[in-house]
Amino acid sequence: MKNTSNEEIYFTPKQAAAYFNLSLSTVKNYIYAGKLKTLKTPGGHHRIPKAELLITLSDKIKSKEELHNLSLKDDLCASMLTIFKALGSLGNSLIIHAQEVAELSSNIARAMGMDEVDIKRIEIAAQLHDIGQIGVDKSILLKPDRLTFQEYELIKNHPRIGKEVISSMKALKDTAEIIAQHHERVDGKGYPVGLRGDEIQIGARIISIAEAYNSMVSTYSYKRPVSKDMAIDELIRHKGTQFDGEIIKLALELVG
Ligand SMILES: [Fe+2]
């Protein structure tokens, strides 16, 4: 790094790579592609003005940071599920369900053209969507018979509990509201708040469809699964009432 008389700071490619925590080849590729303008020394070496570096590489740095954040989120999410599973707070079937719902939810989000950061946010929210069940008595969650009114009211607390748990973690905080809303319905008859249509975050509208479909067809649950066609019919039947009609169309293309 060199300071000239007019105070402009110049970097060698190696210094630029170290300064921005990038590989030397990344910086060189930018130079060779003409994306990074340099000055040449009399000896033919590239010198990059710092201002030029900041302008050209800021996007690159941003995406690098974002990718790093995404892998941190993944790690934290996996750790939480492992801990709760080890404590016996979440059953194996719920973990499998969460993974399958996450896969379908992220596929729907990708089909909607979302960027990787939003897709990952929805995928993680899907993996953790029922984490609030740690606050609901197991005998109620696993009750094979019809639930009483009071029992159902207790189950309905799980989106709020999930939001509370996840809000306490900075890295996952942006998924908390999606988790809170995964049982809302577009007709406003869902819980816990009764939000309608677009008031419900798009991630929550996606997860509610993926969740319903997976619950119907999954073979690991204690409930008897229904066929793929029956599950699709059921989703269509609740289009525009329980589920977002536009998202249903995409989801059906993916599972059909
Ligand atoms: Fe749920």
C-alpha cells in the first residue's frame, strides 16, 4: 500500500486480496476481466487505487459476508434441533417433518425467483417452524383422539413460543416473524393473530402449504398418510381460504 503526493492510496493485487479477505486469484480475475481498473508501474506491475477497489469489490464483499452469515444460520439451526432432540423435547418425526417441509419450502421460494438470502431465510424458518412445540405438553401433541377446546388452545401457543425462542438469537431473528405466522390463513381465520392475505409474510404462506402437504403424505407420522393425489385435492379445496392461491399453483407443479 503506497501513499502518493496527492494522498491516493494504491494496493498491489496481493495487498488488495488480503485487505478484503479475498483470494489473490479473485482479485487477478477482476483485473484481467477489466472490472477492476489499475495503473501500471514502469515495471508493468498493477497498482489498484483504494477508491476503485471499494467501488468494484463492495458487492463481492457483501455477498461473501452474506454467504458466511448463511452458513452460520445453518449451523445454529442444526445445533438447536440437535439439542432439543437430545433433550427429548422434539421427537424424531418432527425433525424429519421439519427437514422435508424445509426442502419443499425452499424449492417453492426458488421457483418464485427469490434470491438465495430470502430462500435460506424461508428454509431455516421451515426447519424451525414448530420449535415452539417444546412449550406444549407432549401428551397433548401426541394425543391420537380429538383434542378438547382447552388442549387445542394450548397447541395454538406454539407459533408464539417459537417466535420468542428464535427472537432471542440475533443470527436467526429474521426468521422469527415467519415462524410466528405459519398457522395464519389468507382468509384471516388462522392463529395466533388472524392476519389476512398479504399481511402474512410470504415465507409463512409458503411454509403453511408445504407443511400441510407434508403432514398429509408423510409416512413417519402416527397419522395414516393419504395419497399424493388426495393431498393435492385437499390443498386445492382450501385455495384462497387457508392457502395462497398463487403459491399453491407453484407448489403443485413441484409435487405433482
Ligand atoms: Fe405448527
